[in-house]
Amino acid sequence: MELETARLCTMCAEVTGMSGAGIMLMSGDIARGSLCSTNSVSALVEELQFSLGEGPCVDAYKDDRAVLEPDLADPHTGRWLAFTGPAVAAGVRAIFGFPLQVGAVRLGALNLYRDSPGSLTDEQHADALVAADIAAQAILVLQAKAPPGMLAKELEAVADFRYVVHQASGMVAAQLDISVVQALIRLKSHAFGNDLSLDAVAKDVVSRQLRFDATTDGSDSRG
Amino acid sequence: MPREALLAKTLVELADSLVADFDVVELLTHLVDRCVEILDVSAAGLMLVAPAGDLRLMASSSEAMRLLELFELQAQQGPCLDCFRTGQPVVNSDLTARDGPWPRFSAQAVEAGFHSVHALPMRLRGTVIGALNLFDFEAGRMREDDVEAAQALADVGTIGILTHRAALEARVVNEQLNQALNSRIAIEQAKGMVAERTKHDMQSSFSTLRDYARSHNLRLVDVADDIINGRLDVPALDRPPGADSA
């Protein structure tokens, strides 16, 4: 089956009439990577959720249901404390997350955003469910062809798995003699504290411009 | 309740139970129980083709040993096997006829008290996946509308099984996807650790890991896991096989 994975997001945004869409692959409650995003705002929405571990995709996947925030700038609930600010600043006014699932199997989540506030109509909601269903089926069809233990070539080719972040985690773990999980937390808190993206911090670590072991007070040093 | 209404109610009920994570055996048992009621027969069972190609009993309306033996026998001969092979209903077979097609099966069925037997194929598009088997103590014949009702019930069973299989396959593929994602991440993390300790770049760190895995006949992801979890030292990666322990 020939399938242009990158077009999945465009299809999702178009059929629901949203400003943009992104598809996040998740496993074990953790965002693993972004399969596609339709524009730079959607890419940021994916990036924020990957870095911060919170947002509509994360909740949709965890709770196994649609997550609807029709007015992100004036939300009813104070969820996503770190995610909301940068997302609103980038122009996201309404955001919706839908789990990607086939039967009881969950693969990730679809996020849809719009640059104006407002709820989804019943029809848009129904279309979003169908779009998420198609995306989930497409991912499974692609992955079904991959040899055991390997990621399908098509997924590997288009998905942004932020490998640089994991490489940086390994390096920081070695620098501080801590676990890779703790190292990832250090990277994230450095990014958050310095208003940088996790990607940017990871790139600095991998290019050896930033080390975490030079100081003891937590203010990491640039080399 | 008239039969048409009962049939419709059952079809809706069974379709409703096709939700995520349903129990397929429970669904099929429910189905054969309803067959007995709706089709007014004495016993019903569902036989499915196993991966090896032989027919196995999946659900029966009764656990009576004599009935179970009749199902079992049909792996070799009987209306179910014929129905499965041809994909056509096998109805109104006379069990007492001399020179019938299934001498052993017919003799045993008559001994168990049955006078008529029917089998309906469970098929979807080109595939036959099993058969619905009906037994009756009476020698009655199935009318056209009886056969239609029985086939409708068999079709619901087919959909249930195929849905269940699709869900299982999806689960297997998803596990592979998760594994693949997790192992890629573990390898990237291990590359980072090796790069930091050896001061080499990512490419040559990856080569170091891969060469170690190959020369020690290990999976790359297992070597990566050992590095990340401190079970394997980075300096040990440069040692040839057999030189690891003193």
C-alpha cells in the first residue's frame, strides 16, 4: 500500500476545517515522536508536548478520549500550565486532541488547532474521529510490513523522533553519572529555565557546546 | 416474542457486543444459545478452522459428552467439514439413510438421539472460516426462511471472529511499533553515552556499539540497554570477545 504519510496531517486538518493538525506517536504514556504537522504552529504544538510531556495529545492518549479546549487563551480548567503560554503566543486559540486507536490498541494522538476560539461542531467532531481512525489504520498498515524490532521505513523517514534529544540524554547521563531518565529531566529543566527549546539544548550538548558537569550549582556551562 | 423480532433483537445485541476487548468465546457461546432458541433446534455449535487447517469446536450450546464427541468427529467427516470445504449450506441431511456420506458420524448422531443435522458456512467474501452446526432430536426439515435465519446468525459469528482477529493483529503490530520505537531510543541514548566517554562522534560511537554487538553475537538493542543501565562499561566495548571477564 502506497501511502504518503506526510499527507495524513493535511487530510486531518482539511476534513475538519482546522488551521492545522499534527500526529504524535506515543507509547507507555510518553510522546515518542511527531509523524507529521501541517505548519510551523502545529510543529510547535507537537514540540511542546514532546518536551513538556503535557498537552491535548498526551491527555487524549492517556485518558483514551477526545480532549477539547475551545478557548485556550481563557480555559475553563488550569490544565497544561507550561504548554498553554507558548501555544497561545504562537496563535493557538482552540485545540483538540483525539486518540489514535484501533480497537483497544492505542498508537498516539491527533491534535487539531484553530487560530480562533470556539467549539467543534458535531460534524467536525465526527469528522475528526474518522480522520483519527484513518490515521491509526494507516500507521498500523505501514508498520505491519516492518521486520520484527524495526520501525517501518516509511515511518522512520517522515517521523521526527528527536533522536538528538536521546543522544544528548546519553551524554548528560555520562557527564553526571545519572540515569538517562534523570538526564532527560535535566535537559528539559534547562530548556524550560532558559526559555529554549529542548531540541536546541540537545543540539548544543551533542555539538559539545554545553556540558552539565562543569558546575555544581545547576547553572550549566557553555564550553 | 415472534421469531423475526427475536432474530432482530439478537443481531443487534451481538453487534453491540463487538466493542473493544470483547471476549470472543463469550460472544460465540451467546450466539449458539440464541440459535437453539430462535431456530428451535436441540443443540448448536460453532466450529472454526484452526491455523493447521483442521476444524475445532469454539462454542457449544451444551456440554453433553455425546454432543461434544459429534463435533470432534467432524474434523474427519460430517456436515460441518463438507460445509466448510464447499462454502455451501448442508441442510436436511437424512441421518438414517443407508449409504449416507458420513457413515461413522451418522451412526453416532443417531445413537445420541439426533434425527436431523444442518451446517451453515461462516464466510466472508472468499474466505470460509468455519461452520455453524445445528442438531435436532426431531426429524423436521429446515424451510427456506429457517436457513436464511440460521445463515444470518452464522454471519454475525463470522463478523465477531474477524473483528476479534483484526484487534489481535493490531495489538501485535502495535507492540512491534512500541518495541521498535523504544529500541531506537535506547540505541541513541547509548550512542550519547559512548560519545561522551570516548570523545568520539555519534557515527563512530554507533560503529563501536554495532561492532561489539556483532563480535559478541548480541542484539544491538541489548548492548544499548546494558550500556544505559550500567551493566556494560564503555571501555569494555573495545575489548575483543572472550576478553570481557578475568
